[in-house]
Amino acid sequence: MAYIPDWHLKYGVLPLCRELGGEVFSYSSGLAWEIDDLLPPGKSVIPYGFYSYEEFYEHIDNYILKYGKDGQKPNKLGILLGKYKKDIKLRNIKENWSIVKYVGKDDEYQDLTYGK
């Protein structure tokens, strides 16, 4: 389930994540694309489909072990993966996130939920 700070619970944020599970990530798409270009085909660091930050960090750590070293020394991919993991940790301190309320006319599912 998505991590939601206690004082944000009263706002009913992330209704689908609370219902279905999964975590919400803020990440650098530019850095993710740069890393994905260096990974083998079919591998990615886009943080979709993970149920916790810990699960995603383990995914990144596995990539560092598998693809991010030349011998014992980090290669370019390993350095970028470490930078990416650190960046995601800083971006996803949800205690620092703001909450906005969508007041548009459309009630279909989008990034923001009508009236919440």
C-alpha cells in the first residue's frame, strides 16, 4: 500500500493505491531514460508496478549488482543508478509533499480525482 503520512490521511488521497495497493513515485524521467538506454532490452528503471519504495530500491540494487560494475569498480550505469536511487529517495519524502484538490467538471479517472 502507498505510504501516506498520518496527517494526510484525512484528505482521502491516493484512493486507487489504497484500494488496490501500489506505491506512488516522483522520479526524474530524463535520468530514467538515460539509464534505460544503457540497460539490456526489456529492462527498465521506470517505477511502475511496485508496492513499496523498498521493493523498488531492491530492484535498483539488483541492477547495480548485475549491470553496474566492471569488476569491483562502478561503471557509468552503476554511477547513474546510484544517482537515480538517491534522487528518488529525496523526491519521495511525502511529508514534504503538498495536497491539491481537483475541482474540474470531469469525474472520470485521471491523475486527480474530482472533489478530493
